[in-house]
Amino acid sequence: MSSPTFVFSLGAWVVPAVFDATRSRLETLGFPSECPAHPSIGAEPPTKTLADDISSLRGVLNALANEGRDLVVVAHSYGGVVASSAVEGLSKTARMQAGKPGGIVKIVYLAAFALDKGQSLLGMLGGNYLPWMKVEGDYVLADGAGDVGWQDISLESQEKWNALALHTSRAVFSGESTYEPWTEIPCSYIVCEQDRALPPPFQELFASKMGGPENTYRLPSSHSPFLSMPNQLGDLLQQIVKG
């Protein structure tokens, strides 16, 4: 059997290049991967919604599945909200029953929001944006992104990724999740133990939905292990898939 294809669902504010090093490691390990951008990240005007991001990712997943590929979705941060809804009906089991090839065999939440059906990001946050989220009209910016999102890389690297960070459309925060994939698709969770953006206690809460402690993994990293320890992340993803 050929190796599954990893598809990354990006968090807010970041560009696909953040996963380049981890994708390179996965390629070395024999795994192809894709990392599509979300329409809401950097959108001008900033009017794209969660539904736009879901539709975009779903289109990518559907196209890859139609090529007969087995897919592992890795969802980071806000990307967890996108992925949860985008995967509905695309599991390998569901597609097989419909006489279609390929499909999703696993979802890995990486320091990601795993919301209940009907829940929004803003609702889960109690109706308040986090202190480091700077709201300007329909724009939401990550204020001090490096100190919050990737404090465990060099200052020079922090400045590079800070400069590449984009705004996110405000509308995505009120979009509601429409599906809970862990009820039908094998899911795992990676807790980032030094995370300042999504504190570990929240991650542990989300991880508890994944079917038991055997599906929870940990990295001693910030919110962005793909920047601070990309090879370790790639190796862990291989372990999760093979395990």
C-alpha cells in the first residue's frame, strides 16, 4: 500500500511556507503532502468567512481523494475548526461505501481547536478575543505574533515570520463548526506543552474528545513546532500514522 498524503490545514495569520520544513522531513520519510492557503488569511477586503475556508479545503481533499489517495489531515490551531467541518463525508470508509476511491484515514489535531458542533471560536472564548488579538474593523491581527506563537525560535527567525504574518478576516471567529469528525474518523491530538497562544489546559480538553489517552501525543514546543522542531514533528506524524 502506498503512503498516505498529508494535508495541512493552516492556523490563522500564517502562510503555507510555515510547514515547508516539516513537509520536507515527511518527503524524506516517504510521505507526499499538500498545504493549501485559506481564503480568509490575508483576504482583501477581509470579508471571507469560515464557510469559505471550509469549502476551499474540502475542494482540495475531494480532488486528492478522487485520485485514489489515502489522506491524513493535520489541522493546526484555527485550522482545526476548518478541517473538522471540511472532512464530513470524506472518510475512506464513507467513500468506499459510495463506490469512490481514496479518502481520509486519520485526522491529527496539532494544538488545534476541536469545537463541538454548533460552537464558534468566539463562543468558545466566551465572546472575547484573546488579549493578543488586535481587532481593527473586519481585520484581526496577531499582536506580538512571535512572542505568542513561536517564542522558541531565534529572534532573527521570529522577525522573519512576524513579517510574513497576515491578517485574518473577523468573520471566521463567529462561524460555527458543523461536524465532529472524532465520532466517525480516527483522530489524534498533539499537545504543545510550551504553547502561549492556546494554553495546554485547553488543548487537553480538546484531546479528551479523541477517544482516550493513547491518542494524545506531546511536544515540548511553542504553538508552532513546525518552526522550532520541524523534524521532530515530522517524525511524530509518521509515528502516529504507523502506530
